[in-house]
Amino acid sequence: MLTKFELNKTYRLLNFSPVLLITSKYKNFANVMPIAWSMPLNMDPPIIAVCIGDHSYTFEIVKKTNEFVINIPSTQMLDLVYKTGNCSGKNTDKFKKFKIETLPSKLVKAPSIKGALAVLECKVINKKLVESYNLFIAKIVNASVEKKALTNKIFYSQNKKYKPIMHLGSNIFTATGTLLKA
């Protein structure tokens, strides 16, 4: 039996992509924040859309620099995801506060997070939807992935340590579960 559902929470019914830690850098200051709204738009060239809240410092940085890094955290980084999402980078150096180790990225200035399951360096190619929907369209210009997070070239591992996490709402998350084949 179907039951009425709150319209402002319908995203929880649709959003099962991995939580992402977006890193950005402006001048000498880097920032990190989690997002859960992303969508691949094209495979070749690889293009992605990410929604970054306009209230955030990351939004300001990405709007100025036109680049960012998508870091896909593992289940072991869940507390880090939650903590970085509950404070502002405007007043806090999150890398220092949460002892986040970084690696230099290859093609963008924003750092990559050491220990992430995958790292996608991105350059913004379209900002037409930024003012209306906080949506940045970006080309992925460099990508790397933890080998142990792959099974037959699929981003899936039986080992909990190498599973991405998904946000279900509030402080509730899940990890990829049973592999199904059709």
C-alpha cells in the first residue's frame, strides 16, 4: 500500500549515488565539503553535474576557480563526511581540524584526499544553471581509483573497507550491498 510522502524529502527516494567529498582551493586556502547530489551526463568526454549549496564556501570557491576534485570516500571515512558537512570552511580549516591528509592533484589546484576510493579532477565547463539550481557542469580531466575497490572493472568490493557510502537523509547512510545480475 502506498502512503503519502513529504514532497520536500522526495530526493531521499531518488538519490542513491555515492556521497562525494568535494575539495576546492582558492589562493592558498583549501576547503572540503560533502555532497550527495551528482549525476554523470556524458561518457566520452566524461562530464558530470554536481549540485553545491550556494550557502557554502565551496560554492564560492568553485564559482571563482572553475575547478574542483571529487573524492569518493569509503565507509571508514563516514565520520569525516559527517563532520565536514557540519561546519563551514569560511571560519574553519577543515583539513587541519579533522587531520585530513591530502595529495596534490595532477591537473587542478585543489588537493585530493589521501585514502579516498576514487579521485576525479574536474574543470567546470558550463555555469548556466549555477544561479538557478547551484548546478555546475564539469569535465572530468583526470581520474584514479583504488584497485581494491574494483571487482572486474566494476566499482564494487565485498570488503566493507572499500565500499562507497550513500546518504539516505539526516545522519543516516548506507553502503553498497548485494551484487545483483540480470
